[in-house]
Amino acid sequence: MTDRLYFRQLLSGHDFAAGDQVAEQMVNFTYLIGDRETREALIVDPAYRVAELLETLEADDMRPVGVLATHFHADHVGGDLFGHNIEGIAALLDQVNVPIHVQAEEVELVTEKTGVTSDLVAHHSSDIVRVGEVEVELIHTPGHTPGSQCFLVEGRLVSGDTLFLDGCGRTDFPYSDPTQMYESLTQRLAKVPDTAILFPGHRYSPQASRSMGETREKNFVFAPTSLEQWLGAFA
């Protein structure tokens, strides 16, 4: 990892959106990734109170230049969540003009959920988004949703709802696919070394992060050794 990398993990309902009962219940993580020298930063999954996220960047003398969206669900990009209107990328774009980076398979779903259209940038797996001199690799990991994506940056994997420290994203939602989830966990993420540190989309475990090696060893989603076993356990 370089000294230029700016990286912050923020817990909803605690580090921001304190007092918001939905944020406290959902325990989402938002991430800030940037270049300390150019003072530019990307926001991963801005939701709940985006003004506070912008204030955090400003306090760190950083400025937002884009958004990385892991997937289209409202607790990650805003929209209706079981009758609750969650603030997200639409509110952010009211304050700053930045591109929203999504996987191509998810453009229509993000628009449907948030109403955002012209600011979406469609990507494919292995695309690189640069913030200053820091490179973020986008890894398409369908399963939880068709366009779920993870972000690999300097030995850190920001995984959204694809992979948690314990468990993985649900595959019984509309647009989910358990077969694709198995392939994403065992094949698409196989390129991520055991030394990488996993940073998930929710705090569902006492720890906030863990090495991929330890996750592969301890997380029960890696126990099945075939697709058939996986489907028998998780489909």
C-alpha cells in the first residue's frame, strides 16, 4: 500500500447518520477512497445522510470526484426501503456533480431505484477507476444482484453485499441468483489474494474487517466444494 492511499470505513448510525433508526438497524458501511496528494476521493455507497459524508471529506481536506456503487439496493444508493425513503445518490448529486460508477448490468435498476439517469457510468469487470494516482479495480460479482461489484484497491477488497466476514448477500431476493453467487465467490474473487483485507458492506460481525485468507478459512459460505453442495445449502 502506498502512502498516497486515503481510505476510511464509516458505519451508518454511528460514524454518520447517528440517531437514524434505519441506519442504526441496517449497519451499512460507507467507504471513502482517495489520493492524499491530489485530495480527490470516491464515495462507496453513499446513503442515509450524504451531507455528513461530504462534511467528513471536507474535514479531511478531500473533495469528492465520483461514486462507486456496489449494487442498486436502497440502503446502498438510496430509494424506497420497505416504506422508508433512504437518501442516496440523488441527494448527493444535488450538492456535487460527480459520475456514479456502476456495472452495466445494473444501470436500469439503479435508475429505477433512485431516478438518477445521466450521471451513471456503465462499467464491465476488470475496469479501472482512477482517483488521482490510486487505481481501483472493479470486479463484477453477480449473485446478490445482477450488477453487484466489488472494489480492489491496494490490498483491500470492498465487497458490498457480495461477501461478508461471516456469510454472504442473500440470494432469495428479486434479481438474485444463487448459482451466480457461487461462481462469484469461488471464481471471480479467486484473483483476490489471501493477504487482502476484506471490508464488507454491513457490520454483521464483531470485527469490521478481516483478511481474505481467514475469511475463506472460517466463513461457512466457502465450505461447499461443488455447485451442487452450494445449492443444497444456500439456494
